[in-house]
Amino acid sequence: PRRRPLLFRPQHSSLSAMAPRPALLLLASAARAAATNPLGAVISLLGQLESKIQAQGEAEEKAFKEFTAWCDDAAMNKEFEIKTATASRDKLTASISKATGDIEAASSKIEELAASIASDEADLKSATVIREK
């Protein structure tokens, strides 16, 4: 078998620095086992995949919450715009109705004044004829 390089090289020459550390040995043995055992490699890959999927799921959940909040805000804004536009439409409809009524009243007043002018002109004409005789 091929010899692997050491994962831990002590930098101090004292005996306590050269003593193996349990966590480091466990990590080294797990890496060696995963490299030599195909099943261990598959399990390691599955663990990595699981963590990636969980991270992606959390990111998607965050994005979904932001999108939901945006949708709620947009819906509330549209609802307000609809209420405002409806109130504006009602005011404008009332204003149009009032203007229509004013137009009808002014038209009838114009007709009355036109009739009065015609009557006055006829009276003036007859008075002029009488004065000329």
C-alpha cells in the first residue's frame, strides 16, 4: 500500500507536543477509513450532501419568507390604491352628476331668457310701429 503523509507534524521538540491528540487522531482515522472504505466514502458524501441540502433549504425558506412579505405588502398597497381610486371615482361621479344638473338648469334658464328676449323684441317692434303712426 501507498504511504500517506502525516496530517499532524509537531513544531516543538518537547514530548508533550509530540503526544497524539485524540480529536486529531480520530479525524485522521476517519479520513483514512473514508478513503480506504468505499462505503465510508459514500456515507461521507451523503453527509456532505445532506448539509448542502439543509443549507439550500434554509436559504430557500428565507427567500420564500421575504417573497411572502413582499407579496403581502404589495397586496396591502394595491388594496389601499383600490380604495383610494374607488373614493375618487365616487367623488368624480357625484361631481359629474352635479355638473349635468347645472347644465340642464342653465339650458332651461337660457331657453326662458331667449323666450323673454323674443317677447321683448316683439313688444319693442309693436311699440315702434305704434310710434311711427
